[in-house]
Amino acid sequence: MNRSERRKKAGGKGASKPGRGIEAHLERARGALLAGRLDDAVALCDAVLANQRANPEALHIKGLALRAQNHPDGAIDHLSRAAKADPGRADIHYNLGITLASAGRLADAEAAYRRSIGLDGGNPDYHNNLGSLLNRLDRAEDALQCFERALDLDENHVQARNNLGTALLELKRPENAIAQLEAAIRLAPDYADAHGNLGNAYVAAGDAKRGIDAYNDAIKFRPGAAVFHFNLGNALLDTGSASEAVQAYRHALAQQPERAEMRSNYLYSLQFEPGVTSAKLAAAQEEWNARHGRDAPAARFDGARFDTERRLRLGFLSSDLGLHPVGYFLIPVLENLASSGAEIFCYSNRQAPDAMTERLRTASDHWAEVRPLGNQELAERIAGDGIDILFEISGHARGNRLAVYAMRPAPLQISWGIGYPGATGLDAIDALLTAERHIPPGDEANFKERLIHMRHGQFCFDAPKDAPDVGPLPAEKNGFLTFGCLNQPRKITAAVLEAWAAILGQVPGSKLLLGYEGMDDQANAARITEALGVAPERLTILGGASHGDFLGRYNRIDIGLDTFPYSGGLTTLEALWMGVPVLTFPGESPAGRHAAGHLWTIGHGQFIAGDVGGYIKLAAELAGDADRLARLRSGLRATVAASPLSDGPGFADDFLSAVRQLWRQRCQQG
């Protein structure tokens, strides 16, 4: 061997040592990552990167370790560099997509997933994850195609089968979703997510009992998953089991106490519990406020804007700017504020716009679709619009954006209980627009907000354009008395059913008609039928209907029965508009006093009992006076129309006067 050959051989051995050393480090880093020794994985990758700054596998492994350590920015940086260093590796693009999606960068994640599929279209995982992302982007049809492609590649891909079920559910095809989710469970009987999604599908299909069973199965396999307890709570509440729902929400919060929307649902469910009081609600509201309601302000307010007589910029933010009580109560106010000089801004968080959405948009000076915006971004948008008074009209109802109010983007923030009864309990809310009849006597101490009592009630009624004419008293044609209630099933609790059973017992031959979306769900129908204990022909249970047909049902009802402890609001007004008197008694929280407040406002306080016993007695007495019922039926619509409830211009004047006075006081504070 000559000198040159010896030199080459030595150089070859010398050159190979770093490569073998690097590969050994990478192999150890892979092992550390798989074993969960994340710090070791990072250190081993750093040792490689010290010699080869663009080593794609070291960048890849370190990016995965940083993601597992909850360092999303660092993970994205390293995975992006890895993808740039080796653009032909599909798995790197795929893992980058997962990391971007977790960080909320959904458009970038979609691009990364599509690059991985372009490089390796035969991997079902890549199609499945792209589908999951598209589902998050409300592109269920596109997601469906991804899941179907994944299953073409691997028909036993259980995650894709489960995800196909969720996409079908998004597309309002619950029966097809059930078939796919049951198939996923046959593949993996202990797959908790599939059981949980099956619960969602059963509920959507109108079978809450099976839905509740499926949620309980999901909890059995993964008891620490808050979402299963949360969804169980929703199903229990919708089937009249308020106390059980409260317990389910508490279990969810025990797992994820930082979830503000879960705590809001818990607060909402308390309104339906027997014995609920404003004091009990205040304690729960303060817990929400302490955990979620004290964010840093989104804006500082220039003293120059505090002009007492300036043209006010009024902002309204809600998920319910449509065919919903919020929309029905808000529209007569906005339409009558048009000539007031106030500038109206509406921020719609609604998923599906409808005819009322368009009417509200027309009544506004400015309209923004804000559902895609995060809380911080939305707060900054509102502050940038220079809103003087921001109205909170959703409370703790589903889809609320209370976290935005906690950032105080406007100098004056006012709750107005048209979408949620009573207060939120937030420090950032300055006042509550309400009415004397809607607050239990002596209850002011349970409200941290300043209570502003509107002179003629807190609601303004917009007569429904699709309401049919008031028909004759049904009892005259039928020969029997029909009681009725068209409130939500969740309001029909065991105590309500017990009272109704007593009423039916005291009025021989009388019948009861119930109707609302979900009322005909097997779980609701079964519990109602069992609790009432009457012959089947004495009970009619109807499901959902168009609004006009829904109102037409009142032409089959002689006497309306209110619910408790959560009273009927818009439903009571619609019953009265259709000539049906509603019997009620006031509860110990604002939610229990809607119907009583409306009846006082139209001058029919005689239909308000003092307690449940008086409520039962009142129903039996009125049922025996057909002449009185006939007179009421022929005159109630005119009574409502002539009352302050239907005086849109007058209500708008009172509304603006009240908020202007609050603005003047805010200006004095500077």
C-alpha cells in the first residue's frame, strides 16, 4: 500500500466517524423521544446540530420533543427548518401540520398536510388528519372526502371511521353518523372518543336516552375527559334532569377548571334546579368572575371622548342575532333607535344567519361577523371601533363571549337580560338593565351590577309577522279543556310535571298539549308520560315546527301553563298574542319571573299565583269558566298590542334615556 492509498484509507475512516457518531446520537434521541425523556432527546439533537446545523432528522426529532414539552413556537421553528432541509420527507411535513394545527395556525397546517399527501398519497393517516383539520374549519364536505379516502386505503382505520361519523354529524346526517361510529366501536370497543361522538349522534337523532348511555360508556373508558361529562350534562339538562346535569358539569370542571364555557354551562344549569335563588347564583357567578373575568384591559380611554352629549356608539355582541329571543327582543329597539342619533354596531357571533339576522343587519349602522376572531382580537376590534357602551346580551348562555367583556374594550359595559336572565357577575359589567318585577324583592344585594329598572319592563315585543289569526276557544268545539305549554323540554322538570298531574286530576276530561323541538325525543316523551300518569289520549307531545306552525298550535290550547323555576319569556308573550292566558307564580331568581313580569305589564296580574299550590288552584278555577276564557281569547291580542310591551318607539326612548344617564355618570368619573 503506497502513501497515497494509506492517506485515503485513513481519511475515509476519519470521515466516517462523525457520520456514525451522528447516527448513534439520532438513534438515541429517537429512543429518548419514544420513552418520554424529552430533555435527553433535545440534548442529543443539540449535540448533532452543533456539528450539522441543518440536519433534518435532528431538527425533526427536536421539534417533536419541543411540541411534547408544550413549546409550540420552538417546535414549529425546528420542524419548518427540517422540512426546508429535506423537502422530500412526507413525515416531516405531516408532523409540522399537526404542530401548526395545535397552535391554531390552521391555514398553514392545511398546506403542510397537503404537501405530505403530495409526497405520500398512500398514507391513510395523512388524509385522516387533513380531514380533521377541515372539519375544524367548518368544511365538512371536504373533510368527508378525506376520511373516505383514508378508509379506501385502510378500511379498519378506526380513527378515520370515527372522524367520518363526526363529519356526517356536522352535515346533519345523524343516522349515517351512528352507523359509522358503531362500526368504529366494533373495531375498538374501548375507543372512548367513538362512544362520545356516538352520544352526540344519538342526541342529534332524537334519542337522548341512548345518547346518555353512550356518554356514560365514554366516561367509563376515559373518566378524566371533561368533554364527555360536559356533553352528558347537556343531554341531561335537555331531558329535564337539571340536578343530574349540574353534577355532570361539576365533574367536567373538576377535570378542566380553566374552561370558561363549561363553567358558563354549569351556571346556566343552576337556573333550572329546584330551590334556586339569586344568592346561590351570585356565589357561582363570582367563581366564574374570579377565574375568567379579570383579564388585562384591551384599551385605554382618552379623556376627550367623555363628552356627555356626544353621539353615542352602541355595540351589541351576541351569538343569537337571528331567530332567537335575543333577535326578537332586540329588533324593535334597533329599528326605533335608527332616528335617535345613536350609532349602532352589531358584532355577530352567529353560525347560521337567517331572515332575522338580515333584518338586524339592516337596522344597524355597522355589522361585523366575528365568529372567526379570538377573544383578544375581538376585544381590540371593538376598542378600535370606539364603542362607548357595549351591551352584554347573552350572559352565560351557550356561545357567549364573556371573556371579551372581561377585557373591557368599552368604557361602559351593560348587561341587558334579553338572552339570559339576570346578571353575569363580572366585575367588568357596570350595570344591569332590568325591571322591578323581574328581581325578587329585597334581592338587590345579590347583584354587584348597578340595577337599572326600566319603567315598562325590560323587554319590547315585536309582534310576529307569521302569527295566524286567533282561533275560537278550542273547548267550545272539543267539549273538553286543553292545557298547554310550548316551552323548552329542559324547563319541564319533575316538579312541574307533578303540578301538572295535579291540575289534570282536578279537571276531569282535560287534556295537555306540549310541543317544542326535542319534546318528542324518546327520553322526554317517556319521562313526561310516566310522571303524568294519565291515559294516552289525554296527552299530546309534538316536536319542532316552523315558527308560524308553532304559533298555530296555540289555537289548540285553552289555558297556558308556565314552567318553574325557569319561567317562559318570549313563549309567554307569544301565547298571550295568540289569545291564550298563561298561569304562573314568581320564582326566587330572575329566570323564574319572566311570565309574571309580562302579565303585570299587560294588566293581567290575576293570573299570577303566590305559590305552586295557588297555581294549581288557579288552573282548576279558570278551567271551569268557559265564558271568561272566550272573552280573554278574543281580547288578549289587542291588550298586548296596546300595552307598553308593544310600544317600540316608547321603549327605545326609555332605553336611550337610561343608557344616556349612565353615560353621563361615566363621563364624570373620567
